[in-house]
Amino acid sequence: MDLINRHHFNEAPVMLAAWTGAGNVGILSVDYLRRKLNAHLFAQIDMRQFITPESIIVTGGVAHFPETPQSVFYHHHNPDLVIFESNAHAGGKNDVEVMKAILELAKQLETPRIYTAAALPQSMSHTDPSKMLFATNNPNLIPELRSFGLEPMPDGAISGLNGLMLGFAANRNIDAVCLLATIPAYAGGLTYPRGAMAVVRAIGKLAKVEVDMGDLDTDASNADTMFDDIEGKIRSFFTSGQMDIEEGSPEVDHQEVPRYVMDRIEKLFKVAAGDRSKAQELKSELDKWNLYELYENRFLDLFE
């Protein structure tokens, strides 16, 4: 841990932490808060000890290592906050060491609670509002979180460090909450600003901070064009008669086609997760709608 500036807080600071993940919802929301609150850098983790380059960068014939990813801490007053953000997953045991470093600082600062953020892909349209759900390592926090209009996430799992933080924090007796915004299933490999907006609003209420949402709202509006195109492509297959409806399926309204297709894809992912021999059927369905690129990382995860 490299301490850039020693800093004293008026009270034990709440910590916000995020890594990259589905829809970039976690890192986008925390980074947006950090910028809008004008938080100041005060510590960083030297990731060179954890990251092994997997390739070399060549520019003009000259080779050099890629830039080392950053994992940095910022501070903010009134209220006192520590904001951690990282664009790196070190992998395996190295991720555990990074987590230990974060929690050691949290212990030193007597942090009472850590909030992380993530996305929960669903069979929904981008025109549907992102719902805010939560998972916590302390069941006593559930009534408080519900009072802010949040709902417990359905039984399942949260992949990545945004979720794992809850378990590691529990081992240090630190309360932790992961805030999850629902996003369209096809948006997991893209950046989904509307999910980040929902997270920022939720953190604003929980941490008692006011944040100007203007820039993020603009980003969300700009992204809507791309998502309209994706869903329009799916809908056009249906209206042109190219969509092969399963026998016995209920009639589907044209406007509901994107959600209908996503439901089929989600069902195939669940089947393939239990039986890898079904992966080819899933791949064919993704190719049919020209959606494989959007789901590629999730598809390849089936074989890890």
C-alpha cells in the first residue's frame, strides 16, 4: 500500500469500492461519484506485484510492457468517504491479497460499512427502468436497506470482486453491501449507463450525498441509440417471419420480442451450465440473432 497523502477523517468513513464487471455498472457508478464529489487521491496499491503481462505492446516497431492497471483510493469530506476503484482483476490468490490490502486500510480507518456495486443481467428491455437490489453480509441491515426502496436480490451468485468483497469483509467483521442494478442480459459485455445511474442514486441516499446526474443522464441517452438498434434487429427478425417460435409458445407481442428472445437465451445458458454438450445449441441461438459478440465472455465462462 502506497500512502500518497496522510489524511485524517472527522469520523470513521464509509467506503465505496468497485471493479470492472457486467455492463461496467460498478466501476462507472463509483468513478462518476468520485469525479462529481471531487474526491482526492490519497493511496494506491502497487499492482505490479500482482499483475503478470500476457502480451507486449509494439508501437512504431518498439516493444514495451502494457501500462499497469490502477487500484486507487480517494477521500471526500462531509460526509467522510473513502472511494476505491480498480480497473484490474489480478486473478486467483493475487485477488485475495488485493482484497486483504483494502480491508486492512478499512480496519485502520474503522470503516463501519463498505458498499460495492454490480449489475444483475435480466431478460428486460433497455426501455425498462433498472431495479435496485441488494445483497449484504449482515442480515440485520435488511430492514434499513428495504427502507430505502431496495429489495434483496433473488437467490443466486454474484461473480467477481464486487461480490466477493462481502465475504472477505465478513471475515474482518465489517458490514458490506453490494448494490445491484438490473440490466438487459445482452448488455453485460457493453457499458450500461442507466444501470450506473440507478446505483448512483441509491448510494446518494444511503451515503447522504447529492450528486449532479446531468452528465450520466446524457451518456445514457446517447447509449439508448445503440440499444434501440440491438433490440430493433431482434424485432425485425420476428416481423419478417424469420423467428422460429417453439410449438405451443404463447403469442408474442412485437414490442416484447427482445424480452422473449432474451428469455430463450437465458434458459439455454442455464441448460448449458449444467450440460456443456448443450453449448452448441446456445451458440447457434446467439449466432441466429447476431448476439454472440455481446455474450462472448459469458459463453466462454461456461468452459472454465
